[in-house]
Amino acid sequence: MKATLIIKNIDNLITLKGENKARVKEELKDIGLIKNGIIALNKDKILYVGEGELPSDITLDESTIILDGTGKTVTPGLVDSHTHLVHGGSRENELAMKLKGIPYLDILAAGGGIHSTVKATKNASFEELYNQAKKSLNTMLSFGVTTVEAKSGYGIDDFETEIKQLEVAKHLNEDHPVDIISTFMGAHAIPNAYKDNSDEFVDIIINDMIPKVAQKKLAKFCDVFCEEGVFTIEQSKKILLAAREYGMGLKLHADEIKPLGGAELAAEIGCISADHLIAASDNGIKEMAKNGVIANLLPGTSFNLQTGNFAKARKMIEEGVPVSLSTDYNPGSCPTENIQLIMSFGALIMKLTPEEIITSVTINGAASLGLEEKIGSLESGKQGDLVIFDSPNLEYILYHFGINHVDKVVKKGEIVYTKEK
Ligand SMILES: O=C(O)CC1=NCN=C1
Ligand SMILES: [Zn+2]
């Protein structure tokens, strides 16, 4: 079989070779590291991964691109499995409020926060949303991200704007090298018009919005902001069970700020992931482990909200919960596309090991999107998504924080990003 792209003499080739599933406990220790590695791709698929030279049955010709991996670290393409990518405007005005110690939920209750982004998203044209999201997607790609999850949720009761967000994500997925997986999140905040009767809005989401989103095939998942002053446990359950009826996978913004029991709910109804979990109870963590619910942790949000509280990542890992890490990129609680900084927070703040961290942004992130058979590890037959880091090893990427260590990004066998010298 002919190779179209070869990377050889790779100091550290990190394959994440293993079962196509979210890794837990002891599985997290083995990241499939190959010293002096070589990887060959044929078009969009991985052909061969190994040490030293290629086997004789893999041929090459003058069109084969050969890259030297000396001094480099190669990993699977990174997966940012929790973002609010498509949105209008920005919320730098909240910085002063945050620095004065005004809590996130108070800003939201006062009509700011998500509500201000809802206004900006409604007023933005399709093109403006598309261009703003494309700029962020280019930034995510430059940091090594090859697959992104993108939520709606800035239309809420303005369903046309929810659809506009999902259509932007659909078109970007078609036009841009990065793969985008969409999530419907109409249940992101209680609209002003329903503040005294949120159940009526819940019914609209269930009886009107979810069927239409499903019929248009615009979202693989449904997500709910289950939080004090937003959607209750009962409302969240009702919405997600309805979404499942329409074939959507289930995700939950759980125990982000108050310990409502979102982790327990995610385990009870079989969410593929519960996200944030800063205030998750020990019982909730145990229930998630029992039911294989992926804990999608977002340390950038904790850092940005300045609460001083972070999800109990070490405890989750010790209890056997599969863990992924994501940016939570959004204009309010976490305005950054820098997944490498999130990885460093995973180490420096959450005390995760380098092996746990790279697993959390590759195969475990892929699993939180139901893509573990296709991406998340470098093995023959899987999609040719990989990152070449200009770094002598994995630890250096985490230790030397706040910069971009990417040299090149390969998406479906094509070099789609090269760092400017
Ligand atoms: O504030 C935002 O725009 C995003 C967010 N949703 C739930 N937590 C944060
Ligand atoms: Zn979020």
C-alpha cells in the first residue's frame, strides 16, 4: 500500500493505542509511547504506526510527503469536546464586575451573562456568526484541535436564533478542516418571558424545539444547564429524556456552581458526559463511575470565574470515572480557545499526570462525543488526525505553559496548519 504522508524519527510518538473506549484507572497509565517512532498515512487513514523503519509492504513515491520528527512529539489530534463556539459579541464588560467579586449567577440573574450573549447572537447575521466562529476555529486548530463540539444555547426562546447557531456550525463543519459535532442547548437559560413559569418554556423545548432540531438533523447531542436559578433537576431530566426519544445523545452542565445533584442525574439517565462537576458530591462521583459517565472537566472556567474551586479530578480518577478535559470556550465563563493552557491547568491545578492529561484530550474526549472508533488514537485504520508538537516530550508541553507548542497539524492526512517560523 502506498503512503501519502510519512513522519519518521519521531522522538516521542504518543499513540494512545488500546481499546476504543474512554480509559479509566490503570488504563490511563499506558499512552502507547513509541520512541524513535514512525507513522505512515494513506490519504485520510492511518496505514502504519511503529518504531524505526517502515515494513517493506508500504511503498512510497515522489508524491509522498516525508516529515522529520527529530526533536518532536506526535500525538493524536486533540478533541475539544465542550465549547459554545458559535456566538455573537463578547462580554469583556463583565471583567470589572468579576473583579469586584460579583458572582456569575448574580450577573445572569440581573439580565447579563448568557442573556447578553443571547441579544448579541440574535442581532448578529449568519455571516457575522460564521466569521466570528471561523476565527476561533482557526485558533483552536492552531493549538492542535482537530475535532470540536459546538453547542447552541444563545437563542433560548428565540428558536430561529438557536437554528441559526446550529446552521452556522453545520456549514463550518462542511467548509473547515476541523470536524464539528453539534449539541442543541436551547435549555441554556430561563428566558425573561418565562421567569415566573419556566415549566412552560420546558414544554416548548420538549414539544416544539427538540422535534424540529431532530427532524433537521442539526444536533447529535442535547445539553441542559442544570443549575440554581436555571433548570432544576426535574426539568433537566424531562428535557433530556425527551431528547433521547428523538435519538440525541445526552450531556449535562452538572454541579457547575451549586451541588444540585447533576452528577447523580447524569448517572441515573445515562448521559454520555456530565460537564463542569466543580460542586459534584462524592456520591455523584461514585454513581458516575458505576455508570461509565464521562466527567468532562473545564478548569479554565474555574480559573476564569475566580471561585477558587476546581472539580475533584484526582478523586474522580481514583473512583474510576473516565475523565476528559475541554476549554468550555464561551464569551462569558471561559473566553479562551487555548486547549494547551487547559492541559497545563489539568497538571498544575488539578494534579493530573501527563498521561492522564493527554488521554483526556484525545481518546477520552473522542469517547465523550461517541467518536472513539474513529479518532482519539493513532492506530492503523483510524482517521489520520495528528499533531506534531515542537517539543522534546509530553511533559515539556504541560510545563512550559501559556504558549503554543504546535509545529504542524494533520487532518484526514492533509497538513492543514504549519506554525509560522
Ligand atoms: O456563560 C456562558 O455564556 C456559557 C455558560 N453556560 C453555562 N455556564 C457558562
Ligand atoms: Zn459550557
